[in-house]
Amino acid sequence: MRDVYLAQLDRLADTLAGMCDRVAEAMQHATQALLNADLQLAEQVISDDVGTDELRAAAEEQAFALLALQAPVATDLRVVVSAIHAAGDIERMGDLALHVAQAARRRHPSLVLPDEVAPYFAEMGRVGVALAHKAAEVIRSRDAEAATELEADDDAMDDLHRHMFTVLMDRNWSHGVGPAVDITLLARFYERYADHAVAVARRIVYVVTGRMPGPLTV
Amino acid sequence: MRDVYLAQLDRLADTLAGMCDRVAEAMQHATQALLNADLQLAEQVISDDVGTDELRAAAEEQAFALLALQAPVATDLRVVVSAIHAAGDIERMGDLALHVAQAARRRHPSLVLPDEVAPYFAEMGRVGVALAHKAAEVIRSRDAEAATELEADDDAMDDLHRHMFTVLMDRNWSHGVGPAVDITLLARFYERYADHAVAVARRIVYVVTGRMPGPLTV
């Protein structure tokens, strides 16, 4: 019985890790689409998102099967519910990548970003994608140490996010309100994406250690 | 056994409905603080949010107790997991009200909003607060019909949200980039608040009917 439980739990972890890699790719492509006004790539990210939603549904089904067939109690129960929460976080990361792709599509064939802010978004994309891949690794390795690394990476994202606002608020900003509105929302999408990756890692820490790290800053 | 299960489920529903009323009040106060640059009220919303987080933890504990003691299967299991999701949505609504209050605090003693956009935010606040109270009612009544009403109310929020962008992008916008950035984020907070209220209602529809309504637009 215990072996069946652990095997099913491994399968659920595989599903979640696969979801993380998938939303990492989605954000990588969405960022490329944003930086290059690549309509085809944007469309691909948008149409592929349904696959992430399906994986989330599959993860929930696997979790339900564990709950119904194994009737786990105490820590095991919390592990399964944490996995259900993690699946929700990862699906939301996919939605945020989709929002980035939609911004690229909306302004096509124009570029959304003025040249001087493009490098910040290239970097936010890089940090976000790395966070999602690290979350996948943490799920696969259940390495609580590695999970804490994600918080430092998220600090880098927060710094980039804050810096974007400094650029927008600067007197030398010459691109007017329209691009500023786009950039404000886009920067928020990247920041939230990173927050959800950290939330996933924190749930894994909980699964591994039985203790939740301190409160998430929102 | 069944009676105990149903009594515990009622208690969990009461907790969730109470959370909805609480985040409705938080958004009402946050909107007042925003419109009147009321620092004291903003501080109150910010410090009260921890109470919502505690209620979310209490709801999860009640759900865990149900899962562990009653080992529900099939529909009952999905009901309890839906309640766990709903608790997460409602907690997030509280966070978004807190973000509105933080914006009011950040610009105090100045007003965040130029006079001409203040009425839109008064209306977004009114719609958001009504949505949260309706979600509470839906949880208490388990009335799937009432739940579908929330979708229409959410359309009103989406219209207001879209209209805000039209105002910002207008050539006559004279307030520059700074207020536009604030308004962009604030409008997003209200829109997301409404989305989560609708998500809560949809979960209740699922609990009552056993079927999830069509996909949420994001």
C-alpha cells in the first residue's frame, strides 16, 4: 500500500515538474515574441497554453486518485494538497506567459518596448525562465536547499521590476503614456510569474521538511 | 458519520462566507482610503489583512480535518478540495485590497487619482465589494443561479477596466506617466479582485451541481 502511494506520488511530482518546464518554455518564447515582435511565436504560446491547463487537470486527477484510493492522513495528506496548490501556481505561470504573448500580438507589427527598456525585459525573461526550470528541479530532487535559492533569484526579479518603475517615472522618459501602461502591466506579469515559481518551491520545501518557510511577501 | 461530515462542511462554508464578507469590507475601506487619501483607514486595511490570512489557515485546517477524519470520496472529496481552492482565492482578494491601501499610503498626503478618474474607481470599488458579498451569499445559500449572476457583474468590472485604459491613452490625458502607472496597476488590482470573486462563485456552482461552468477568461 505504501509503495503504491509513493509510486503515485512520484508520478504526480513528474507531472508537476513537466508543467514547470512547459511554462518555462512558454515564457521563453513569449519573451522572444515580445522582443522581436514575432507574431507566429506569440500565437504559438497562446494556443499552447491549453496544454498546460490540461496538465493541471491531469495533476488534480492524480491528486484526487491519491486522496480517494490511499486516504492519506497527516503529513501525506498535506503533501497531496500542496501538490494541488502547486499545480494551480504553475498553471497561473502559464497564463502570465500567455499575457506577455498577447501583448506582443496586440501591438504587432510594432514593437511593444522602446529600445532602452528591451534589455530589462530580456533579463526579466531570463530570470523568470530560470526560476521555472529551478522549480522543476526542486520538484524532481526534493532538495529543500535548492528551493531556498529561488528566493534569491526572485530578489533579482524584484530589483528589475522596481528599476522599470524608476525608468518610467524619470523626467527623461520620452515615450509617453501608452508604452508606459504596457510596460507597467508587462513588468507585473513577469514579477507575478516569479512569485508563483517561488510559491511552488516553498510548497516543495513544506513537502520535504513538513514546515512552511516564513510568509511570502506579496 | 454522514451527519458529522455535513456539519463540518457547513462550518467550513461559514468560514469561507465570513472570509468573503471580510475582504469585501477590506476593499470598501481601501477604496475609501484611495479616494480620500485617508492614511488611517489605509493602515487599518493593511494591518487587518493578517486576520484574513489566519481565516484562510483555519479554513484549510477545517478542510484537512474533513479529509483526514471523514476520508470523503468522489464528489465529497472534490467539494472539500474546491473549498481549499476558494479559501486561496478569497485570501488573494484580501491581498489585492491591501495593495490598493498600500497605493493610498504610498502617495499620502497626495491623492493617487486625478479628479476625473476617481468616479471610475469609486464604481470599481462598489462593483468589487458587491461581488465579494454576493460570493458570500452564494456560499451560504449554495444557489447556483445566484452564482451565474456574478459573471454579469464581472462584465461590468471588465468594462470599467477597459474604459480606464481608453482614458489613459487619450491624447487629452494631462497627468503624465506617474499617475498613469499608478492607475494601470490599481485598475488591474480591482479587475483581479473581481476575477477571484467569480472563481469562488464558480467553485460553489461546482460544489452544488457537480459540474464546472465553462473556462474562465483570464
